[in-house]
Amino acid sequence: MITIGVLVAVSATLVWRRDGMKGVLEILAHDLTLFGGILPRVLAGCLLGAFIAEILPHEKVSRALGPNSGVKGLLIGAAFGAILPGGPFTAYPVASALLAVGADFGATIAMVVSWTLIGYGRAVAWELPIMGTDFTLWRIAISLPLPVLAGALGRFVYVRMYPKDEVE
Amino acid sequence: MSAALLIDIILWGSVAAVGFIAFQRGPKVLKASLREGSMDFINIVPRIALGVIGSGYIAAVIPQEVITGWLGPNSGWVGVLAAVIAGAATPGGPVIGFSIGAVALKAGGGPPQVIAYVVAWALFAFQRLLLWEIPFMPARFVWFRAAVSIPFPFLAAAIAMAIGRP
């Protein structure tokens, strides 16, 4: 929080020195609009995360996505990340909820990486119009194996870094 | 219908669907999760306010030419490495990240370098880690995930080099 605050303050000062008060206010107005637009989605994301944490049965999640869930758990995590609607305001609360109800780092990494690389939300809203269809489809095809690989690597490193957590 | 509206509909539809499941489990479950979700929301808003309202300034002081300059054509693995660093350093939201990628592509940047840039930006743009991921997730998980993700932009570039452009 403090790091970000300092970073923002320094950047704002630089903008002010370069563009004056007008530049500072222009950016502020733009960002305030953005913030207002995002706010309801943040609420939706928090509610989604809370509901999911509440209704998912812990034993089933830890069996399906836990440390011993194997490649299948990574695939489920990746598939879940790919279909998850919304932006960072949904993906991170939901990922956090999964961790809380028994998913391991590996499956959660697969989910987050899949959301960020394959998730359709960002691809449809931003990448297609800006980068073009060819590049986007090509990029997504290349990215397909990455979430499961990242999850597998995460799990592999995790059990070696924190051997105490390896129970069951 | 715009893509953003469609995404909003899917998003709130999902909230309604899981909310209904919670409601079926009884009003206590529904109330508990509503309270939990609202508390998360209240806790997170100030952090996001700082991030979103401040991010414009961070984006304004990092010149885009510097980032696109690193992704030059025929830059090989050095270019890929530069692309990964540039992707991690790119501030701002998806518009900025993809626009820089599109500019680099148009300016003659190699597709493997551009794909490394886009993938690195998606995986660990520092601003998204700090503003979005850290507030919502345990910090230990975030750093661990970012560290584990480091090889993957390089892998994406290697695959891109191997299969070539469509």
C-alpha cells in the first residue's frame, strides 16, 4: 500500500511538473470515471468469491483441487479459470476463495494463469479489437498448454519449498 | 450489444446463480456470505481506489516508445528477454498493454518477441500484481505464482518461433 502510494505520488508530481495542473486533473478525471465503472464489478467479484467459498464443499474441493489431485486437478483449475467471467475483480477473490476451501497452490496457479492467458473476457473485450483476430487466436493457441505447466511447476516447487505443508 | 455489457451480464448472472444456491442452503448461509462479500468489498475499495485513480499517473510517466523500442525485429532471445522485462514493467490496464503490443507488431517487432511481451504482461505486469492481486490474495501466493510464471513467456516465444506465424 505504502509503496503504491509513494509511486503514485511521485508519478503525479512528475506529471504536474511536465504538464501542469491541467494534465494532473485530466488524468484524475479519466481515472475517476474508470473507478466508478469498475466499482460495481468489484462488488460482484467479492460476492461471487464469498458465495463460492460458502457453497463449495471443502472436502470435495480439496480432493478435486488439492495437493494430491494430480494433472486432473490442474486441468480443472485451468478450465475454471478459462470460463470465469469478469476481470481481476472476479478472478482474484474467487482464486482466494478456492485457496481458502482447500485448493493447493498448483491448482490455483493453473486457474489464475489460465484466466489471464486464455480467459475470454480480456481477449474479447480488449485483445481482439486492438491486436486483431489472427494474432489473438495464434497467441491463445500457443498459450493453451501454459496454465497446466505453470500449475505443475508451482506444485513441484511448492512441496520442496514448504515440505511441512505436505500432509495427508 | 457491447462486449463489456455482455461480460457484465455473465458476471452478475453468475453471482445470482451462486447466490441462489446459497439461498437454497438456507437464509443463514445466504446472510453469512452476503456479509462476508460486503466486508471484502469495503476492505478492498480504498486499495483499489488508490490503484485505479493513481495508475493514470504511473502510465503517463513511463514513455511507450521506450517499451516498443526494446521489441525490435530480429532481436532474437535478447529481444525476448527485453520483451519480458518490458511486459512486466508496463503500467496501466489492458488498453495500454495491448496497444503497445499492437504498435510493436506494426512497427516491425518480431511476433515471438511480441507474444513474449503480451504473455509476460498478462502474467506479471507489476502494476496488476500490486494493485489487484496482492489486495485479494495472500502475498505469499502472489510472489510464488509470479516466480513460477517466469519461464512461460520464454516458452511461449519458443513455441512461436517453432511453429511460425499462421
